[in-house]
Amino acid sequence: MDVDSTPHSLQDVNRAKRQRTGSVTSVCDGLGKAVLQNSVPMWQTVSEGAFGGIVSIRFNQPVNFDTNPPMCSEATGFIVDAKRGIILTNRHVVGSGPFVGEAIMHDHEEVSVKAIYRDPIHDFGFLQFDPSKVKYMKLVEIRLSPENARVGIDVRVIGNDAGEKLSILAGSISRVDRNVPEYGTMTYNDLNTFYLQAASSLSGGSSGSPVIDINGDAIALQAGGRSEEATNYFLPLDRVKRALEMIQAGKPVPRGSMQTLFTYVPFDEVRRMGLPEETEVMVRKIRPEGIGMLVVRTLLPEGPGEVAGIEEGDVLISINGEVVTHFVSLEMYMDDNIGGTLVLQVARDKKIINISVKVDDMHALTPSKFVTFGGGIVHDFSYQLAYTYNLPVRGVFVASAVDLLQNNPCAEGVIIDSIDSKPIRNIEDFVSVMKTIPDRASISLEHYSIED
């Protein structure tokens, strides 16, 4: 069958459809009526143009791993590179462990997908399929345009809401500087980023949907929400776009960390936390668009932030001499200086303090393999759970107990600290110690619950 398989950008599709449809001649008395008449067909064109780039994802996470329980579910993703077959979706869809899935195109063609990247903390990941397996449909790329996200703009969330293929839900961006939503303990939570907020009612299955603006660009990624309040949370795409460009260039995606959790706090509260008045004047002059500053919320024990002398409540002023009040700038410095040192200037009790902090590799703090033993699953204790329970990132985590620690009623969620008095700091220590123990031998095992 002769099929044109050349990828088309969403902008090309929209432009062509607008040419076929023709322009709307306004005979209205006022500008408001003209805009109203033009906006409806415009949104229709944009939505229809996006369909070829949006996929339903059926996936299976077969084992307990980190914060992900075993599950079969469905979600949404969208094509960001048609030539390479790269799909953007959520990290909680890709998961942190084993993944099996398939993507269903708009014309109901099915292709297998594999995970090629999951961010250590932010709620995004990339899947990949073989474009040659899509025989009938023209693939559409949806462009990432994080710079277009602004308060007040209308958007459409197009995805697999409640398992319905496809759903189009309207909303308006009300905030672009919301702190990350909290989903509870022993589950995935995002860190150190702003979220966008919109009044829009979504439910399960919309995870990974593109948030489309009137230009047909994706300005954010649907991530979570509160259905009882018709409020939704979208992940901004600044660091997503950077990661995609590095993957397209065949490069690894460096992610740095000071093992320090920041939160965005408005100026009125920051003043009460000890920010000198002259510092606020300086920051407002340099960053006139901002309404607050980044404040240290949590320091992981034994992490580089705590070791360097950062304290909870410190107000971040600058990094390496540049004023930093935004998470994108904070992450840029950490990602570009892994293994190096950053000089942070903070305000504490109306005093200005300079602190030198080492930057860790965040990927090294994220478990990427597991061992089965006694029917159970163990892996390195993760960065994610360490933040939730304020624990150091070390030890081996029991993700699934089965016969391992069978006498412990709360065995899942346990950290193994030592075996036969030998310290267990990571999964390599666990394997090397267990290899030395004969079959049926009794061992002493020291452990503690992360909820204790």
C-alpha cells in the first residue's frame, strides 16, 4: 500500500487545515463578536490537528519497585519526535522499575513501546516505538513550547480521560508558580519545581496528556489534580525540553542534586523568616516579575547540603553570584556542575551567609536494579522515599517481602541496615554479603521501618 509516512509537525497540519477552511469574514459590530466567531473553528482546527500525535498507553509495571506497586493501567502520551518514535508521558506511567507497554494510535494501530528515560524526580519520562510499524497513519509531532505558559491563557487537555479515547477538556491557566502537589507517603511525589494550575476537571487516564495552547503547541504536561475541586496540576516543560534535546543528540541527561528540598515562599513570609530589607529591594529590582524566593524546606541527613551547613529556613539569594529565585535556574546550576561545588548565598536571621556545597549525581541516588531473595524484592533506598521520611540515602529497601522477613508484619517498607554485623549501604553490599552465607544458615539481620 502506498502510504506517505513523512512526519508532519502539528503546525504544518494546522496551517494546511486553515488554508482549506478559509478565513472567516467578520460582519460583527464589535471586536468581541469577531473573536468569538473565529475562536471556535480555530480551537477545532488545533484539536483535530493534534489527534495524530496523541496516543493511548496501556502498560504493565510487573513488580513492586520504589514507590510503584505492581499494576496494569492506561494513560496518555504524545509524540514529540516522529522520526525517532519518541513519546512523552509521566514518570508515574513509565515508572521507576520494569515496564511493559503498548501505544494505541488515533487510528487504533498498536505498537510496542519501551522506556528510554525516566527523570529521577520530575513527573516525566520518554517511551519509544518503531515508526516503521505505523503503516496507515501520518505521525504528527507536537512541539514543546514551555515559554508560552502564562496566566490567563486558554488551553485544551487532549487525552485518554477516564479511559475514553479521545477526550478534549478546556481550561484556563490560573497559576504558573504553584509549589508541587503532595500525593501522600509511600508514593511518588515531585520535587524542586513549579507546577501550573488550571481550573479543569480531569480524572484517571489523563496522565501524560499534552496541555495545548491556541497555537497547537504543548505548554505543559498533565500530571495530577483534585477531581472534587475541578483543579488540575500541570508540569512545566522547561527541563523536559532540555532532556529531549539531549536524548535526540545521543547524549546522557545529567541531573544534579544537593539533597536539599526547596519551596517557593512569597515575600511577606520571607521577610518574617529573616530576609534583610535591603536584600529584598535588590532581588525585586533584578527579578521584578517574581513575588517570592526559594527557601530550604528539607535537608536529607548526611547529604551534601547538611554537611555544608545549610539549615532549614535558609532563604536562597544567589548561586555563584547570580540571583536565583526560580527552580529552572536552580536546576540549571546543579545539572551543569555534577561533582563540582556551588557557592550559595543565603539569608538566615537577617544575616547573609556564603556556603560551598558539593553537587551529587541524582541518577546515582535513584535505584535502577533489584535483587530477588526469599521471594522478595530488594533494591537501593531511593531519593524519593528519603525525602518523604527525612532519612539518609543509604541502605537496602525491601520493596516486596513475601518470605523475606516473614516474621515481621510490616516487612514491606523496611530498610536493611546490616547482615551478620556487616553494614549494608547499597545493593552491591547486600549481594556480596549474601554470597558468603551457606544455604540454610541462620543470620542476624538488622533493619528498621521507614515509618518508625
